[in-house]
Amino acid sequence: MASVELKAKKRLSEEKKTESPTKKTETMASDAPKAKKGRFSEEKKTESPSKKTESPSKKTESPNKETETPTKKTESPTKETTDKLSPNTLFGMGNPLLDISAVVDKDFLDKYTLKPNDQILAEDKHKELFEEIVKKSKVEYHAGGATQNSIKIAQWMVQEPHKVGTFFGCIGKDDKFGGILKQKAEEAHIDAHYYEQEEKPTGTCAACITGDNRSLVANLAAAECYKKDKHLDLEENWELVEKAKVYYIAGFFLTVSLESILKVAKHASDNNKLFCLNLSAPFICQFFKDNLMQVMPYVDVLFGNETEAAAFAKELDFETKDIKEIAKKAQALTKVNKKRERIVVLTQGKDKTAMASEKVETFPVLKIDPKDIVDTNGAGDAFVGGFLSGLVQDKPLDQCVKAAHYAANVIIRRAGCTFPEKPDFK
């Protein structure tokens, strides 16, 4: 799950105190404005060899001015037909975890010194927890991990065809939990291709449920063992990367395989495809800033929530805490592919989502009765998944935001990153 897919604390600085990198409570449902310019498949500038034309929606405002005025949608001269999606159009790479959910009692929490509502990384004293919860409780299994969750949600929103989303990550070879994870990924209709190794077992996340509370314990294990040369570079795997048009990687993977991210990001940039990245947690900006900034020039769409945005702004000396200003400054950072404007999307829980491209706009979320909120863990992953489902279908920006807010709203009404059979979204 996104809320627990964190780098082991021993790799973080002992002298710095960070906000919990696990909290992802940012999104609900949106009643977004229906008029928004452009599509993500549009190029910033497109010239025909025989004719040069001015965009029918040419602006006279300052590039980053916040506006309430609806902007006329335009079609890209190079827009590809998306009447029918193809398998492997969306590509994701990250840390796969098998989510194991079960109802437990207070004695179980006390035995492993767990708090009723908390998110931690597994320590030595938690080694037996995963086997015990399976043996003594009625458990539910789900394919998890931040990126895999988002790919799963995007596939659910799209529905047909199956395997629109491809996912790469590392699991244990021939172990029980790895087998279940592969089965659950297949049931979610995503095309998962795991690198299987024998060094560590498949990563897991135990969700220990007591009443309305969930205590999450994550063991990253094999998820940290992904190798570019052993998996991404293989011809049959790289062919799947090349088939994609939209790419998404959560920031957590910056701590695992920077070289893999850069290879995918450069491919996307060189071929004018969309590369998307999530800030994922404050500690990514604070402790892995160098890795993050190596990838940033290739980022076409940047996601984050308000706490991650604040950490990002502080590390880059933006000298502002205003979410719209942070989005604007992040949008203006150096970019390799000049054919596309960078898009920055920052969520703020029940407050408006801010999105910056040539200007900054905000999108209100629908109100929801607190009693209808079951579990906000995974809401951020769902938001991104909904947004990605709009991207792969070449939807206008406002529709991407609307889909993102809808998906997150569904997930926070349910336990874990789960969803009904079909979405009720138009």
C-alpha cells in the first residue's frame, strides 16, 4: 500500500526527523469545472511542414496566472486516435507488496507492540507476525504497493481491454506470497511481469484491523532487489516498455533503482511520450533529493500532496508555503522535452486540488460525510490511478482531475485499496 511503502528507517538519517512519509489522505471526489484547455497528448508547439498556424486558443494572460475563466478546448494537430485502447499502453514500475488484511484483537496488537492506528516498517520482532496472521485469522489478499495500486485503479477505471496497464517490480522466487501476488495481479487484469529472485522473499504489508482502526506493518523485502540488467534490459521486457505511451513511477522507487527510472524516463522524453512521477513522501525530497532531481528534467506530470509539496519546496528553496506558488515553481523547473508543458498536480485533502501548466487552476472536491470515510490509506494511489486512466484515453485535463477525484472517493469509502466490480463514472 502507498501509505507503508517506505524506505527502511535504517537508511534514513538518524539526525533528521521527518513527517510520517506514510500519510496519503489527500483526495476525495471532485465536481471539477468542465472547461479546461488541451489534452495531455498535445505537444506544446507543433508546426506542419507546409503550414504554420496559430493556436485557436491563444492566450493573452501571463503564463502562470491563476484563472477562473474557462478556456476553450483545442484538439492537437498531432492527436492520435484513441477510439480503442491497446494492451500495454500504460507502464508502471515500482515496489510490489502483497497486502494481507485481517481482523485481529488487542492481544495480537500488544504481542507485536502495535498501535491501533499506525503505519510502520517491520522489524525483527515482527518476523512471525505475517505467518501468524495468516494461520490464525481470516485474511484477504490484494496486489499492493503504491505504483501497482495506481496501475490497478487505472485498469479498473478503463475496464476494457484488459492489460492496458503493465507493471514491473521484484518479488521472491517460488515463494507462497509471490504466487498469491501474481494471482491477484492477474485478477486485477494488469500485465504484471515480476523479476523473481532468491535473495529475499516477496514483500508484504499486514493490515491488522481492530474496529475502525488499521495498524499497517510493511516488510519491503524483495521489492528492494529490482535490477535493471536482470529485468528491464531484457529484450522481451523492454519491448513492453516501448509499447507504452504513458509511464508512471512512484517516488519510492527512487530509493531502489535510479538507473531503471532514468532509462524509462529518457525513452519517454526522446519519443515525446508522457512520463509521470509522484513525490510520494517527504523523506524522498529530504534524503533522496539528488536522485529526484536527476529524474525531474524528464517529468511531464508531477503528483504530490500538500506535505510532500512543502518538503519539496523547502529542499529547493522556493521560499513559499503557498500550494499554488509551489505548483507554479515546480512547473517551471528545467525540462528536457520542450514539446510539452510540465503539469504539476498537488492535492490538499478536503481542500482544492491545484494544477499548474501554463497557469494555475484549482479544482474543488465534493463534500463527503465523515461517517462514510472508511479508510484514507490508498487514496493518493487511487487519485493517480484515476488521473492515469484519463491520460491513456487522451481526456482533457479537467476530465483527468475529475476521474482522479472519483477514484479516490470510491477508495476512501472502502477498506484498503479496493473497489467494486465496475466504476460508476462518466
